[in-house]
Amino acid sequence: MVNLPITDTDIDELVNKYDSKLTFCQKRREVIQNCNDIQACPGSGKTTLVAAKLIILSKKWIEKHKGICVLTHTNTAKSVILKMLQKHPSGFKLLSYPHFIGTIQEFVDRFLGIPYCKSAGWEVKVLDSEGYAKELFKLNWMKFTTKTSSKKYPFLYYIRSKKINFDDFTYYFDCGILKLNEKFLKSVDKHIVTNGPNIPSNYFQYKKQEICKRGIFPYKDMYAFARKLLFENLIIKRSLQDRFPVVFIDEMQDTQEYQDDLLNQIFKCDKVVMQRLGDPDQAIFDGISGEKPNKTYNNARLVPIIDSHRFGNDIASKIKGLSYNRLSNLRSIRSPSEGQYPHTIFLYDDKSIQNVLDAFGSLIDNLQLEHKDQLKVIKAVGGVGKEKPDGLTIKHYWDQYDNSKASKSFKAKRLINIVKKCSEQREGNVSENYELLLQGIVDLLRTADKKTRNTEEKEVYYSKTSFIKELKENNKFNNFRQILTTWIINEFPTQNIWCHQIEQLRLLLGLDEQNGSNTKDFISYDNALTTLPDQKISATNIYECDNGLKIEVSTIHGVKAETHDATLILETKYRKNDISSMLDFFTADTPKHPGEDTLQAGYMRKLYVATSRPRHLLCLAINRENVSQKQVEKLYAKGWSIICLMSAHEPVR
């Protein structure tokens, strides 16, 4: 075991030489100096603590072939850590061998899943759900008789009609054997006849093997392969323990049980120091896709950090009842510790629901006169809800909201920004870098006002799909892919190399010198870029208020880990109305704990995530019918302002 004690002197030296604005209270110093599992409240500076600890350790690290392993649940969390480390000379050393910083999925793919595939003689194309389904649709499948009639349909009919889920067509590892997901087999058995005279036994096992030989794998298969490899080669676990004697896991609350089990199988031993950080109160991804959440962290006794830099006590006092793990003493340590904003609840009825966003915008507009330049990042968020006659979704507030556009992508000012990002993350996710570059080229075509024709022969801007299709039709795809591959795997180009590459790209895309100054700027060279570009993520769901103010609208899951200046939470409905069913947690000092009520616990965590995003202003939107007069009075007593938007301006007091 590597023993590298961290002292107060180490921390003071980091603060003095790295950033004098950093402050670490005694509790935070203990987190850096020890390896206890941590529950960090929203805005507690958890990522800063991780980065600070890594920088201090990197200065002490002398091992040439042993490294620090930093695992995150998402690419977003990984990017934040990378950016912080790149700003420090010692931290920069952690970005290359023998160290590893990446998502849990990347770790499993690189060190276990892909090696297993190669040992089996398979090529590897790890795909997301959409890509996996596309590949499976290309295969030849038998026809099967449906159990509800005597009709026979191709197997893909059952997939397209969503009777059987292709995402479940995965392996799991059990007692030394790779087996098909029981959920998939039960679904198959429920809908189709599989024991007919012309149906081979173990048909789906055979098809799964055929798929593997083609190199088609969903991400979940990699965990089954990892377990198989560890089972067959005991030395691999010992090798990983030797290679990574220090392991940090960030955003631990969102790991699934199968991820947690695998990590513990590898690293939970006397040879490895492992520290896990997160916040179980914000575990809104932990049971995603029906997977079981982890237990060893979310149900454990953790060392809490209860004070936040993000918001003041005026917000902390209103949301602390939503802490599932009962951080009832949630508080602020920022200065000043109290804000000056009127945290507001908008009460609406069915006729005025589409006035909510404008009312929020009007409130912001008026506050900007008093607090200039403080309310810049403004967002409205809601749960997913259900599209049913009695449902309530974000679209009820704004009918042009499109959830399919809610996903976010890196948006660069220039193409060179993306190439720089790829060169600095050559050890990262190749497919992710490819998608970033592809989107950059599509943005270039839009900047140059290059268009294509759709099926109705109308001129439209290129999408990624239409662009790739046209390249293949014109036999240009291989040359294009070669340019992108060079940017993904090679070092950052010199100016001469860049000019040559851009000239190749110009010829390929049919761009000339007359395409405008914006195009020239987008493809210009800059060798002064030293870190990942700190560009804002582009948003596609932007609501423009009557007063011209723009509000980004998103789901609660979409803004997790973000910080806003002002946040409006829109009530939505999944079986129950989320905000109004949780009002006791906003008003009571010690509300009854939801216990094993999974629906309430889920609402509690989602609303805790949503309400803890803003620095300054927190607002809620609730249907007036779901709020009693007694609850209104309690909300007033808790310091909420209330604005009624109902057409029948009834009093609320």
C-alpha cells in the first residue's frame, strides 16, 4: 500500500502557490488528509477537494509504473476534474501513464472488457443503445408466432412494437458462464412461441454469439466480460491492484449495483486505498433503466460536509427538509450567508399555466434593476412527467419544448478548439471525440451557408446524418474519416500541418475563399490554447419571454451538477404531482421521512437536486388546486413570496 500522508503544510502550500482564493475549513482539510467515504452537500466544493488532493499527491508521487485511478460516473464530472488538474503543473502529470482519469465505463472497457473481446478474437465496436439497435436491425432474424394469435411476424416486429426491448439483449456473468439477460428471455417467452419444430434450440444464444463475432456490444456486456476475465485470470485483479494502489470514485451515489460490485471485487482490499465521494441525497441516476442502485455507499454511514458555498441560508433553510439522509443542519458558509432575493412560488390554474415562464421572466427583469449582472444563468426545470390525459409535463408550460433536443453537446467557437480538446484527451472516449468533431464540421457547413436537399427537394442545413449519407454517396467518406482520425489520435497540429489539413477539408467539402469572414474565423489556427476551451454548452430549448429575457428549459436530470443564478422548478406529474405532494418537506421543520416509499423518495431526491442549483433565486410553480390554504400560510411563514397567476384572482391568505 502506498503511504503518502498529507499535512496542513501541504494544503497551505497549495493555497499559497495555486490559488489564494481557496479556503479549506477544518472539516475539508480532514477530507483531504483522510480516506473516509464522504457525503458532500450541494455546492460544498467536492470537486475542488478531489482536485486539491490529487495535486498534492501528484507532487509526492515517485512511482514510475504505479498510478492514481480517478473514476467518475459521467463524462461531465470527468471533464471538470481534468480542467482543474490542467491548470496546475503537478496536476498535469496525472493526465498520462501510469495514472488513469475516466468514467467507470471507460475503465471497464479499457482494462477488462476490450481485452476479453480481443482474447476471443472479436473486433470491438462498443455502442450506445441507438447504435446497438441499428446494428441488430441489419441481421437476419427468424419469424415467430405471437402468443396472442396464430399470426407469424419477423422478430424485429416485436422490437419495433416495443413488446421486447433490445436494450435487454445483453450478457450477465453467473458461476463462470456468460448467460443471456433473464429480463430479455422472460419478455421473449411472454410474447412469442419459441419451441416450434423449425426453431433451433438456444436460438437467441446463437444470435448473441453471432453478434459478438461481428464486434457489436452494448455497454452492459463489458461488465459481464470483465467478470468473466477476472474469473478466468486471477492475476489480472492483482495486476490492477498493483497498478492503482490509490483509487478515488466521484459521484459515487449514481453508480449501479453491478458497477459497485465490480469495483469492490477489484479494489476492496488491503493493498488499495479507496475513497468515495458523492451525495446519496442527489442519487437520481442510481436506479436508471430498472437497475438496482448500489448499497455499499448509498446506505453506508458517511462523513458529511453540510455547509455550502453555492447558496445562502435563505435557500438552505427552505430545502433542508428535502435531504433524504437528514442533513437537517444544511447551511451556508458563503459571505454574505443570507441572500436578498424574494424566493417565489407561482400559483397557476389550467388557464394560466402557460403564463408561468413569462411571470418568472418578469420577476427576473425587475430584480435585475436592483441586482445588476448577478442573474445571468437562468433556467426552468421539471421532471419527466407522463404524456397522459391527466399528466403534467414541461410541454404543458411551453408547448414548443422538445425533450429530444434537451441533450447537450460541446459548442466551440472554432474548429481548432475541438481538435485541441481531442488532442488533450487522446486516452479518452474515441467515439465521443469523433462526435464532437463531426458536429464541428456540421457547424462549419452552417457557418458557410452550405445546404443540402431533403426528400421534398427543399434546401435545408446539413444534419450529421444527412452529411455522412452524402459523403458516402459521393465516395468521400473514407477521406473525411481519415482527416478526423488524424485529429483524434495525433498530437495537436502545428500551423503548417493545420493549414494543409484545412485545405484538404475545404476541397472535400467544396468550400472556397468566398465563404465569408465567419467561416475563415471558424477554421483559423491558434497555438496559444493551453487548456480545454471553457465554452458554455449550447442549449436548444430556449424560451423567450415577452420582455425579451431568455430562459433555458430542461429536465432536472439534465441540470444535475450545474450551478445557476436563478432556477424555477416546474411541477410535473408521474403518478402524483411532484412538488405539491412534497410540500410538507418544504414547510415542516421535521417532516416524516418517506422511508421505503420509493415514489416519494424519488421525488425527494429530484427536488433536492433541482432546488439546490441556484446561487441567488429559487422559484417554484404549483397548481393552486393542489395547495391548501393552511399550506399557503406555512409557506409564507417559511419566507416564501407567493404570486397568483390564476384567471380568477382568488386571495391566498
